[in-house]
Amino acid sequence: MLSAPSDPSTPRSASRPSARRRDLDDPGGSRGVRGRLTALAALGAAGLALTACGSIADVEAAPHAADPDCAPVMIALPDSIGEADQRETNAQATAAFGEPSQAVVRCGVEPPGPSSEHCVSADGVDWLAVEEDGATWRLISYGRKPAVEVLIDTEEISSSSVMLAMARPTKRIEADDRCSSVEQSIEDVEGSGGAAD
């Protein structure tokens, strides 16, 4: 952990007055230059370490991201979905999986009303599956308030894997409705983390 440089106005300990005097008497001396170079090298190394940690996904928070019911959902998210590891995001109640992102989760979206969209039940959670463009699909939990939304790149990750992995966290929000017509049902036959709570 980096600490802030000491404030020149802060008094130094009585046991080191000669060190301060030497730096003032010899501002270009080897001790002052060496100390500054060491500090710059440490800051440079810290900067490299921070950039090596990976990028933070830029995700827009959902309108109801501050809803307290989103907190248990976010805590229960899996560490990975398939081969895509969870990574840090810059917004409340969001998550991203993979780099570049293969799945982006937002809790706190407006719950959908009755819809003619394709409804899939995955391990007890109903999802509306909406094709956005080409390989991008939007899954929205149905019958739960707030709703959970997952944008997925179906060329990189399977929608059934995402729905099963997201079932357990999404069940943290109580269901108060179900799809009237489920067109497809997916059960957790592989133990993908979709087990009921």
C-alpha cells in the first residue's frame, strides 16, 4: 500500500534534525536525489502493477440499482460463468464476465409487464429472452421486482449456461409472478450452480 508523502509542515522527530539540515544545505546532493529517484521508481512500479490487474468494465447502473433487494443478488453471483471470469465494474449492482465482456449483469431494471417475448424457465427462474442485434441477447428476469438483466454475446457464451448460473442469485429476489406461457425449460443437469436455495 502506498502512503502519502509526508507534509513538509509536519514536524520531524527530534532524533533526525541533521538529515533535514543536510537536504536543505545540499539540495542537489546525492541523498536527496537518490531519495527522489527511489520514490519515483516505487510510484512507477505501483502504476504498472495497477494496470496489470485488468480493465474495469464500464457499465451503466440500472435505474433501481440502489434497491436493497439487489445486494443479496450481487453477493451470490458466481465467480465465473463457463470460462468467463467475473471482473470489476464501475457501477453499483452490476457485474461483467469475461474480457472482453461476454455477459453483463445489471440488477435494478424495471420489471417487464406481460409480454409476448420468448419466455424460458431456467431452474425455477423465468427469463424473457430478447434478441437485440445479431449475437447480442438480453435476458430479463420475469415476475421479480426489481428485475435482473443480463446482456450476453451468444457467439462467446451460451444463453442456457448464463440462465442456469444466474438462477441461484436471481432467486434471492422473491417471485411474485410467472410467465403465462413458458416456451422452453432448462434444468440444472450438469450442476452448473443453478441449484435451488
